Amino acid sequence: MSDQTISTAPAIGVRRVIMAASSGLLAFERLALMGLMYLLTALILVNVVTRYSHFPIYWIDESAVYSVVWLTFIGASAMTRLRLDFAVTMMTERLSARSQQIFKITATSTVIVFGVGLIVTCMLWMDPIGLAQAGFDAKKFAGQTFNFLYTERTQTLNWPTWVLYLTLPIFAVSITIHGIANLLEDLGLVTKVPPKGFQLSELDGVN
């Protein structure tokens, strides 16, 4: 076995891990999207029925709002991997195939930079290390840092807000993984595989 083959073996293994992680994440996102859609529909129907019956459930409105928030971020992550995110092609469609490929790689790299930046921002905001140093005491942590994320609760559900805000770091990690998977495909380092469980027409995949 040549030295070049040995040196490229770890790189191939990393690519396979990334693609497998992206595929598994996309499959989970598909199930999560379906579950949230069913949940949102049920919440709205129950809300309508109870309001007309003059017995409204006060926490349903807030539940529906947070369901939409999670649905939006999970859907945005899945759309990134499926390349269904918005793209303006008025200029790139007039360029050569090589120039279009360069623009596509640049756009995909920007997604990765955004994801990594969002991960860093979430780490600074949620500050898990500072919370651990405070002995996971939310009030002590808030007194030391003036960060009241872990002491706040929602208005009607009375849930800890940090649990609902977890959608941000989850989205940051997922969009970064999907972005790297897309970049590997754009660079021709891996073979493009059609996503499982998603029926895409020829007009889809605009990016």
C-alpha cells in the first residue's frame, strides 16, 4: 500500500462520517417536521373548538407559537441539505459552468461560516461552562453574569425558556453539518446521493 493511499484513508473516513451524520440528521428532521406539523394542526383545531365552546385553553396559543418556531428552524436546516433554500440566479445563470461552480462553493462555504458563527454565539450566550462553574445554580449564575436565561420561564406554559431556546444551538450544529456535506458534494469529493423520504420535482433544488 502506497503512502498516498494511507494518507488519504483518514480523509475518506471523515467524509463518510460527515455524510452519514448529515443523512441521519436529515432523516430525524423529516420525522420531527411531520410530528410538529401534526402537533401544530391539533393545537389549532383544539383552540378553535374550545374557543367556540367558550372554554378556551389559555396555554395553547403559546404552545402553537413555539411549535412554529421549532418547525421553522428544523425546516430551514432540512431545506439547506435539500438545497431548497432561496437562491438568486439572475447573474449566475449567465456565467460559465466553472464560474457557476465557484459561486456555488462560495455560497455553501458562507452557510458553513454562518453556522460556525452561530455555534460560537450560542456558546457565549448560553455559557454552559459558566453555569457549570456556578454549580448549575441558575440564580447564582444570573447574579454573577447578569444572564437571566436560566431563571426565566414562559408566560403560560411556565416552562424554562432555555429549553425552548435550545432550537438555536441545535439549528446551528445541524446547518453546519449539512453545509459541510453540501460542500463535499460541490467539490466532487463525494458522490451525490438522492435524499431518502423526500419527493423532489425537477423544479425543486433551486440552489
